[in-house]
Amino acid sequence: MKPKSFFFALFFLLSNIIFSQQSTESYKLIGAVADLMTSKPLANVSVVAFSKTSGKELKGIASDEKGNFTIENISESKIRAKFSMVGYQTQIIDSVDLDKSPRIGLIRLLPASIEMPEMVIKSMKPMIEFHADRQVINIDRLPGNSGSLTEALKNSGLVEVDPATNKISVRGQGLKIQMDGHEYSMPAEMLAQLPAAMIDQVEVILAPGAKESAEGGTYILNLITKKEAFSNYSGMLMLNSASNKSTYGGTYLNYKEDKLNVFGQAFGSNFNFENKNESERYVYTSPTMYYQKSLGEGKNNYFSGYFKFGFDYDFDESNTSTFYVNYSGYKNNSESSGNSLVNDRNNIFQYSYNRLSNSGGTNNSFSFYGFYKKKFAEKRHELIFDAMYTLFTNPSDSKMNLDYSNKIGRPEMQNSSTEVNNKTLILKVDYALPLNLNKLEAGYSFTYRTRNNDYNVLNFSYRAGTWLDSLSLSNLFKYNESIHALYASYAHKLGDFDIKFGLRAENLSTEGNQITQNITFTENFLSFFPNLNVSYKLSDMFQLSLNAFRRVTYPQVYYINPFRQYNGPNTYFAGNPKLEPTYVNSFAINLSQYVSVFYNYTTGSFTSAMTTENDSTLISSFLNLNNEKSYGINLTLPYYNSPMMPFKLPDFISSCYISFNYRHTQQSGQYLTEDLSLTNKTYSVNAYLGFKIWFDIDANVSLYYTPKIENRRTISSERKYVSLYFSKTFMERKLRIYVSVNDLLDTQKGNYESIGGNYYTRSYYETLNSRNIGIGISYMFNDYKDRRDRSLDDGRDSSG
């Protein structure tokens, strides 16, 4: 055979083999089906795969008794999947790419007592979506979504929930909580009771963009509420009570008629805490007050209230508006008592004193909010106006009695009161222009704030027989600030790459007037906040991303009022009017939610510096002393039973995850003779296990542990916390009853030590009623879904 004929025959043979392999190539579709309301698996659901191009039926099967299904030998990779069953709304997944993954996940069907049109979903939402600047959790796909929001978020592996306080954090950093893109001032305890069924998505914003206010937590958690409602009126009621005499409850109500939607929310709570404490202090420069030791105990009672009432009105499809009134407030009362003794440098007793104190206060915040949106013909092309006006008051009072052993019958008595009045106006305009798949955004915001702090102190004078300000501690401080901000950002999508960058400029102007001391001061800070986010989609489960951004923390009024405040025997605090903002520059590389390596560089950190005056008096103040470099790694392994996972957990285990966090921090700074530099290493482990027990009860156990932290200036004892949670739903998941056991090991106690060049302090604190059992109930009627609120509150009014 000639060579040319041989190669021709070989080519013909290989072509036929390849063509034959391609023509016989097949695909699988693997998943499970469950009831949306009860989460129970559905058997005998019809699952059919259709050709995406021709619409021809390719293959079909029925789900088994556990709701699982596997369709094999599907001839095409691009399909539409249809799920149907008598008594349920038909659901269609419009675009499924079997070439990328055969696993479609858990499909939830909505029960329907009447015939409803089929629900068409453009593409199947994964449990977690990855974007250049954020990771999005789809709550309907998350294990544990039949309970509270925080229960469900524990299963995502993206956030950490402190079991003691219900505070949510990311990478050990505090968060700004938002509802539908704007500040949400819900207390952590109330947020923990928000049902997951009311939330559609949770955005974990790891790199806040130029549109966001530059101030606040390093990261942002944005709750996106569900929009649809199946009734003109709907709502929810809930109530919880615990053995430590803590109670909270609330209600949500919503009514919709044609173009008008009226809504209201109300919450209330009462918390009680008891503690005991111990402290000791050495002042090495004082010959007479060298050593002091104190023992004490305290009680705290806390009432809080929250309500919101307003309406939405749609003028037409292109023009919408919202108005609401919001109130949040609390009232607190505390009592404390203690005994202290003082020794000199030779450890010879000098004197002792008993301390009694009572304090109380209220916090009231009223907000009035208006919103208008103009939608243009092109989708995502819109113009938005926001306005909010807030009135804030915080009156408080305190009584202190110091009975000295060397002043028998003549105790030192002090009464103090504080009146705080704030007013805030925020105006904002945002413009969005779509450019095909890309998007250009720009906007402006203006904030103006006034604050008046009137602090009055009276001491009882035995000589005059009346109350006088003998120590001249009363003072009046007035403060004004304005913030002008401009921003622009651009988002670009190119294949599997997602790029977003922007720049925000903020100018903060402040004016302080310490009227009592006749001291005035002004400051002006112009700051720029660039951000860059790049991501690349490796697969449906993995995405690699790079984030770089800058944030700021502005000084609070308490930090800058220069008047000296008396905190106890030989202890004072004074604010610093020259305090400048603290800036954090953040960089991170992430592999989905599994691995995150980050580096933060913080300049001008607010540091509470303490020094001695006249040998025996301790004075503290806030200074921009430290620069801080921190880097770390977060490793998270979330696992749950789903067709998407490579192996199956035992049936009684619904989900589990383990999160390990490491952070290395280097701090540098100097204050007078004090060297404030230190190196700190912190570790933490957060673990969660969810499982089913008898009578279809959901249960979970959570563990949080941080070992002892020690450096050259501070020592903190280890922290550990274990809690149990049980819940069961009734009446098609509308009624939920739950029992919780908090701080099972009774470990809310610990030591803290502070080491300085001229002093040493140690304090011990123990919460006496932290271990408790709570029981709660919640009921949703007419399938209530929370509405999408906007709020412009930047959180600075309530933070002092």
C-alpha cells in the first residue's frame, strides 16, 4: 500500500471513531425534589429534560421515595428541566449546562390548592454566587433555611455568628448591616430571630464599592428581602422568653392594594444581666497609692423598643416612591457595689472605701425618610433620590457614693446627668447607566449633623450643707459636622472575568465649641477611597477573586470633647480635639468561600492611652498613636447533604461546617514614655452541626473557641462557648416552636491584663446568669415576606 493511501485510510478510520464517540456521548442530570413549605422530600415528581435548541423531549424519570432522581443517557448537554406534580406549581429551569456539572441541586416545589401557571426560572441558582466584590447566598438553597436567618447563615461558611451575642462578623471584623442596600439598625438579638424564609438573598460584600459610604465596618452584610406576596395582607408574630428573665417579641404587618403598599413593624425586649468583678492596679510611681484591689458586683436591666410605619406608592411602572417614620430606643438601669483597699509601696494598708452607684438613661431616635425612583425605558437605567431627617436624644443620670475608712461619717457623694441632643439631615442622589452588559454609576450625598452634650456634676459639700460643682466637672460641648461625597464606578464583564473599579471622594468639615472652657476648634479632612475588584469563574463551585479597597472611621464626639471627666478615685478621661480619622487599606485573595488570605494596613488607629499625673492619678485619652498591619487566613469547610456534594452524610445529619481563622497583627506607636508597639497572634475555631432527631425535630449544636491571647502589653484569657438549639414546625411551616440552651458550659467569664511602663492593671469579669434556657414561638400568616427597605442612616448618631 502506498504511503499516501495508508494515511488516507488511517485518517478515514480515526474520523469515524471520533464521530462515533461524539454521536454516542451522553450526559446525566442528578438532583432532589422537596416541598417548599415543609422541606420534606417529594416522591413521584415528574422530571423531564428538553432540548434547549429544539424543545424536543429527551429523557424523563420520576423521583424516588427520598425525592432523589438521576436521568441518564441524555443526548444533549444544553437542556431545559421541567418538574411537575399534582398539587404543586410546575417549575422549569430554563438553562442547564450538563457539560459543566450534572448536579442541579435541591428543587423546592410550591404547594398549590388551585391551578397556577408554571414557574419559569432562567437558570438554576447555586447556593452561593461569586462576584468581583461580593459573595451572594441564596437562602432558598441553604440548609437550615426553615429556621432563623442566623441559623441558616451558619451553614454558609461565609460569616461567623458569635453564639454569646448573635453578632455577625467576617474575618473577625465588624460588619455594617444593611437591608436592601441601606443601613438596618436592628439589634443583634432581634436580627437573630428574623426568619430565613423572609430573605431572598444575603450579600457578603467583601470589598465595598465607591457607592457605599466610606465609613463603617470593614465589610458589609446586605439582606435582600423577597418581593412577592400571595395575599393582600400578611404578617408575622413572635415571642421568646428565657430563664435569665430576658424576653423579646415583635410583629410585622403588610397590606397591599393596587398601587399602594402599607407596612409596619414593632419589636420590644427586656434583658437582665448580673455580674461580679475583681480588679487590681499597681502605680509604680506612687509611694502612697502603689497598690489597689477591688471586689464588686452589678445588676443591669435593659428595655428596648422599635417600630416602623410607612407606605410605598407606584405612580406607574416608571415612577415609585416610599415614605416611612422610624423609632428606636432603649431604657437602661444599673446598680453596682464594691469594696477597695489601698496599700503603699511597702504594702502597708493606707485606707479602704466602699462604692455604691446607680445609673440610668434612655436613648430615643426618630427618623423620617423619603425615597423616589425614576426608571427609564432601558432596563437598569434609573435615577434615585433619598432624604432622611433624624432626631436623637440621650438623657442619662448617675449617682455615686464613696465611703472612705479615713472619713467616717462623711462619704463622698456625687450626682451627674447628661443631656445629648443630635439632629441629622442626609440627602442623596444616584444615577445608573447601563452599557450593554456593563454599567456606569455616579452620585452625590450630603450629610449635616449637629450635637449638643450638656454634662452636669454636683458633689455634696459638708461645709456648705448643699450640692455644689466643687470640682468644676460640669461642661457644655457643641459640635457640628458636614460631609460632602462624590463617587463614580464602572463594572465590566468579559467572559468568565468580572471587573469593577471606582473612586469616592469625601470631605469632612467639623466645628467644636467647648463652651465651658471657651475652646473652639475646626478640622477639615479630604479623603479619597479607590477600590478594585477582579474575579475569575473557575467552575460553578469555585471562583478566584482579588479585592483592594480603602475605608475610614471618623472620631466620635466622646473621643474629641477636651473636658476632663471624673471616672472614679484618681481616675480621669479627657477627649482629644486633634484626633484624626483612622484609615484602613484592605487587600484579599479568595477562593470561593473556602480559602481567604487577607492583608490590612491601618493608619492612625484610635488608641486609649493611659499615663500618670502627680504620681498617683491615672489619666486616659484617645490618640492617633498606632499604625497596624494585620494579615491572616480563613479556612472554611461547609458540608451538607445535597446531590451537589461528592459524598453523603448520614441521613440524620443535615449539615455541618468548621471554620478556622488565624490573624497576625503588628502595632507600632509611642505615647510619652510608653512604647505601645506589640505583636499579636489570634486563633479561633467556629463549628456547627445540624441534625434531625425524633418526631422530625431539627437540632443543632454550635461551638466557638479562642485560646489565650498574650503580648507584651495585654493578656486575655481564653473564650469558649457551646449552645444547643431545637425547633419544630407545624401547620405547613407557619408555626415554629423552638428551645435554646445558651452557654451550656457556663463560661462567660475571664481575665484581662494591661501592662505599662509605670502601671499594671488586671480585671476579672463573670456573667452570673449567662447559662440559660429559652423558649420561643413564631407564626407567619398569608406567607408573609418582608419588604425591601432603604435607609440612609450611617450609624454615627447612636455611637456617640
